[in-house]
Amino acid sequence: MKDDRNSQFRDAHSDRSAAEQVPDTAQTRAPAYRLAFADTDFLLRDELRPVRLQLELLKPEMILNERGIQSTVVLFGGARIPEPSRKGGARTETLAELSRYYDEARNFARLMTEKSMASYGREYVIATGGGPGVMEAGNRGAADAGGASIGLNIVLPHEQAPNEYVTPGLCFNFHYFAIRKMHFLMRARAICVFPGGFGTLDEMFESLTLIQTDRMKRVPFLLFGEAFWQRIINWEALAEAGTISEEDLDLFRFVETAEEAMALIEGWEER
């Protein structure tokens, strides 16, 4: 491995390799002898949680910086929403009807990736949770355009492998939900939320809260499928009750199509 560090000290790779070549003795087999940074059992101890949090923040950040990715467009949405050609196997009639948003997510991601490619893939890169459903549609649309896209997966007991359309070099895996959410929003220039379940609702409300409280800059925040969102959330009731302000209802917009979403984002840039 080429050592291009600006340092006169021996690098960690060399010492790790050297440590693996030592004679096999009772002392070298003992866990205490292992280099701390190469000792998986040590790194997984409860006391090392702060270090693991830092590593999960650093690894994707360093890779995204190396790739020159400056901004993203985030797609949140349900893992259970099927591709329209497979809607016959949907668990409910509603899911089958919502399958049209798979195509809208795919089309939107294609259009946005074409825009991204004008910056050589540095700006407006599609970022999803890397799973099936709407997430797959987002990564697939980027692939349709011949561009790269990000997948931010997380280890879950029932989770499958990342969808096949995520760019391999931009496919990340997380243990901590909190750090994963930070990476969703750190570069976000727009947030698009498609119909979904608990995970989608969690991501949507946390993002809205950060914008509402000025912890994050305001960006285009688009909810695809007004009928769905109006049915499951009584937004006006929140404002009437005073638990949110009337102006908080202006933090997001309802859209139905990819073209409508693109127009709002491009109009936002002009403003």
C-alpha cells in the first residue's frame, strides 16, 4: 500500500501486518496483546460506544468527501410499496394503489440525477435508505440516468441486502439510527417524502422538527401523495390546537408527480 501520509511515523497498516507475523506463544495469543485498533472484541465493548459512534460518523463522511459529493437530495418512503408490475402481490389494496409512487420516485430520481450529472455528480446526488420499495425506486432512477446514488442501510433483524441499484462505492451500513439520520441531512438540498410507515414518519417528523427549530437550514420539503398524507395526519388540527404554528404548515408542500417536484426545487433555487 502506498504511504502518502504527511508523517515520518510508521503507519498503522505496517504495524498491524507486523503484529500478525510474530511467533505463536501464550503471550501473543492473549487478547491483551492485540493492537487496540485491530481488536474487534475490544472495539465492541460497551465502553467503546463513543468511539463506534465517531467511526460511523467519520467513515461515510470521509468517503463522500473523497468522492467530491457536496449535496444530496433525500428520498424517504415505504419499503413495502411495490413496483407497479408486482402490485398484484401487495398485502393490501392501498399498497397496490400506492405502487404508482414507485414510478414517481424512480422518475424523479432519474430527472434529478440528470441535473446532478451537470456538476459531474457532485451536487444533488440521490440518497435513500438503500432498501426495497421507494428506496429501490430512487436508486434505480439514478441508475437509469447513468449516475451514482447513495444508500444508507442499517442493520435490522429482518432486513435484506441493499437493493441492487445503489452505487457499490456509496453503499453504507449503520448500527446507530442517530448517525444514519445525520448523514441523511448533513448534505441535503431537498427532502422528498413518499408514503410509508413508522420509519418514514420518524424520518419525516425529525427532519421537519430540525427545520422548524432552525437547527437545519430550510430546504424544499415535498410530500408526495396529498391524499395519503391528509388522511393519516390532521395537519390543520395541530395548528388549530396551537401545538404548531400556522406558519409551520408552510414548511412543506404536497406534490403528485416528479415533474412538479422538480419545478418546485428549481424554483426554490431561483428564489
